[in-house]
Amino acid sequence: MTTPLTADKLLKALRDEGLHVIEHRSWRTNNRNHKGPWGPTHGVMIHHTVTTGTASSVDLCYNGHSALPGPLCHGVIAKDGTVYL
């Protein structure tokens, strides 16, 4: 288990690897703290979001839906490799 990266450290790590990263809206403060603390980290999960287009996927993951509040993940990786945080 490890302590999660800060927003700045995550952004730096992704960009240091040469990734194109877009900071979506207020991703640094969009959280689920009302649901309890986050961590410790046990691993990474990658899944496929079934929506039409990158913008729809980013919005769904940022906002969540009626049964599950957002954010639903830390980042969305678009088909072109761009990472949306």
C-alpha cells in the first residue's frame, strides 16, 4: 500500500512520461470526500467506458450518474492517448 500521489505529482509523472494531459475543469478539487477518505491505494484498475465520444466519457467520469456520484476515476485515456484528469 502506498500514499496516493498529490495532484501536482500525478500531473508531473504523466507529463514526464511524455503523455499529453488535459486538466478537465476543477479536477483537483472534484472529489467524494463526503463519502469518506480515499486510500490506502491497493492497485490500479483500468476499464472501458461505453459512451459516444471522448467528451461524453470525460463528463460521465467527472460527474458520475444518479446511482453513483463522480468522480468515477482519476483519469480518462482517449483513443488518441490523451489523458484527461
